[in-house]
Amino acid sequence: MVKQKAQFICQACGNVTSKWAGRCDGCGEWNSIVEEQVNSGVGSGPKSVTASGRPIELVSLTGATDDAQRITTGISELDRVTGGGFVVGSASLVGGDPGIGKSTLLLQAAAALAAKGHNVVYISGEEAIAQVRLRASRLGVEHTPVQLASETHVETILATLESAGKPDLVILDSIQTLWTDRIDSAPGTVTQVRTSAQAMTRFAKKSGAAVVLVGHVTKDGQIAGPRVVEHMVDAVLYFEGEGGHNFRILRGVKNRYGATDEIGVFEMAHMGLREVANPSALFLDQRDKEATGSAVFAGMEGTRPVLVEIQALVSPSPLGTPRRAVVGWDNARLSMVLAVLETHCGVRIGANDIYLNVAGGLKISEPAADLAVAAALVSSLTNAPLPADAVYFGEVSLSGGIRPVSHAGTRLKEAQKLGFSIAHTAELKDVDKGLSMNLGTHKQLADLVAQIASK
Ligand code: TYD
Ligand code: MG
């Protein structure tokens, strides 16, 4: 019999302590520490272990499967993010806020795969079978042979999966509802989530099924409890969206079998999630072309160019410490761009309140957006609208120079395709001669600023 030992575990970060405290030492969260029973390992005793295999020479594997075997859903926005489909024998975690559409996405994926003849099992711990069926009929997929189960007990789930034939894909919705009787803690606690996830990951490796775990995320962007699961699984995908918008963005943050910088864009409609093949058109759809403080950034998300509108509002501040509010971009980079504008371009902007927003709820992490941000800021400050058919991209250096960024050709092509005719960027070397765009190349940010202000 394995002995159980009490431990105090922070439900936010998984930090383990020997006694209870009001505040976690690890992450600083209040009231997040819960007593849990953990297998101490004592009592299981050292058993005699016999070798069950021997190491294999790497070279002898040459010619074996060179590529991970994948099951493609045919939902190309999803397949793009997973790197070409779910990998056989892998475990993935799909995280996101409650109500963002995780169950909808995965039910659609399950139905698509089942319709292609794969054996798909969808296990819901949150909804009864009738509710899942109701959702399926809303999505128009109620006639697909997806195997449904409503269960939360891990051992029962494993037994159910044994009897389900050899499943290709198993979806567990959600990891927070799972519990195993090997431990005493309540469902949803870190130990339960971790142990259940471990059991399901082991099942994936053993059976060769692709296992997808669904996890709810807390407001601050952490997967509640299952943060610890991120290390165990092969891929972590986040499903995000901005309140008030119908777009949903699926983003890979970890992928052992592919790139992590790809995004998939969906639109939530009344018949479920619709793929958005051309996100730029969607993000620019509601742009007011005459507005000041609006610049179009030609960005890249993974291998795909995405054009988005960057909006800035610069207004005189009544406060001693002016306000800075940024949505969709990095606060520190905004401060940097402001400092460069002040120091190298003679733009007196620092004493104003500054608001910056990436339209459409997209989050940009590329330094290439510096130039578009600078253009939007100067446009708002000087009350001069930017040309409606211009795009901006380039990294601004601390010395006030503009540096070229990767994939310039792809960005330009996308901009041209969407009807833009001018691109302001750094000096580029090899640009496709077939391009009919007007290039406004600048060495210094000050050049561009003077050009905008002179309008
Ligand atoms: P859901 O997939 O249940 O979210 P999660 O599993 O991430 O908690 O999505 C629920 C939301 O999606 C709900 O607010 C209703 C909306 N929705 C639609 O707008 N259209 C649809 O066809 C479906 C199925 C859901
Ligand atoms: Mg759900």
C-alpha cells in the first residue's frame, strides 16, 4: 500500500511547501495554497527490476519513419497550428478562457476526423451526452460517427477507451474535471490534474492515439492548476479571443513536432467556428481610412503575412505622470519607441497620455511593428492622417535608425494583394522586382517623422 502524505500545494503555480501559508512564496498569489494528499513513494518498496529492453543505436533507425505520423483534420487553420495535424501517440493541451469555444473547436475537429473514417472518442466531463449531441446538431455534425462518453473518472475512462477499439484521437474536455482514485485530493487540484494528465499522456504513448486535453485558463492567462501539465504534453495550443469580437485565434506556444509561431484564425458564427483564410482582410475591414493615429502594419504570424491596423491616441495629459495604455502590444517597446521619438526625432510627445491599440484583438510580439507604432503616434500627435494606401514595417533601433526585418518580400506581396501601394520600411536589398509597390525606404526614423509632419 502506497502511503499518502499531506503537502501544501499552490493551485496557481504548483509550488509545494510543508506548511500552509496565506500567500504563496513561489508566485505571490493569495489564498491559493491547498492541502493535498500525495503519494510519498514510501511503502511501494524497492522492487527488483528486470531490464525490459536495451538501448537502440541511433544510426540503426535511419530510414525508419522520418516524419511524425499525423492525422490531419482538414480544418486548415487548426492543422497549420499543430504543424500539419495531431501527431500519433502525442498528447496536446488546448487552453483558453471558459466560453471561448474550445469544446466547439474540438467537436468540429472530432467530427471532421470521424467523417474521414478515423476512430474518434470525445469524452466530456463537463456536459452530459445529450448536451454534446445538442451542440453537434447545432454544428450540423450530428450524423458523424464520433464516439461520445460523459465521464470524469480516469480509471473508468481508460477502461472505456480499451473497449472503444483502437482510437486515433481522444479528446478529454476538460482536464480540470478529471480525477483518479489513486489520490485523495479534490478534482481540479494541481495533484489531481497532474496525475490525471500523466495517466492520459501514458495512454497516448502506449496506444498510439493522439490525446487532446482541454484546459480552462484563469483571467491572468495561466492555465489554472494545469500550468503544470504544460511540461508533460507535446504541444500546447491557446485559443484566444477579445471580448466583443467574433474572431478567435488559435496559437501554438509549445510544439515538439512543429513550429510554435503559427496562428489559426476563426470566426465564431451561429453554426460554430468558421475558418478565416484571409485574416488581413478581416482585421482591416472596419478601418476608418481618414482617421488620424491609424497605421497599417504589415506583420508576420509564423509563415503567414497578416496586415493589422495599429491605432494610437495621443492627448494632452492633466496628470503629473501621464497615462500609458497598451492593448495587443508590448508596454516596454512602446516606451522605447517614445524615447527614440523624443531623443532622435525632436518629437515632444512624452508629456501626453498615450493609448495604443491593435485592432481586432490580435496580439503582436514582433519588433517589426515599431515603425507602424511610431507612424501612428506621430500621426495622432500632429493630427495628420497617414495615406490610406500605405503600410509600415521595420524595427526601430535605440539610435533612431530603422532596421530591416525578415520576410520583407512576403509582407510586401500581401500588402499589394490587398490594394496597398506604398510601403514605408528600412532600406531593403533583395526585393522582388515583380512588385509594383512604391517603396518609401528610410534609414532614420526622423526622415519618416518629418515626412508625416509635413503633410
Ligand atoms: P464552448 O465551445 O462551449 O466554449 P469552451 O468549451 O471554451 O468553454 O463555446 C461556447 C460559446 O460559443 C458560447 O458562448 C456560445 C458560442 N457558440 C456560438 O456562438 N455558436 C455555436 O455554434 C456554438 C456551438 C457556440
Ligand atoms: Mg467547454
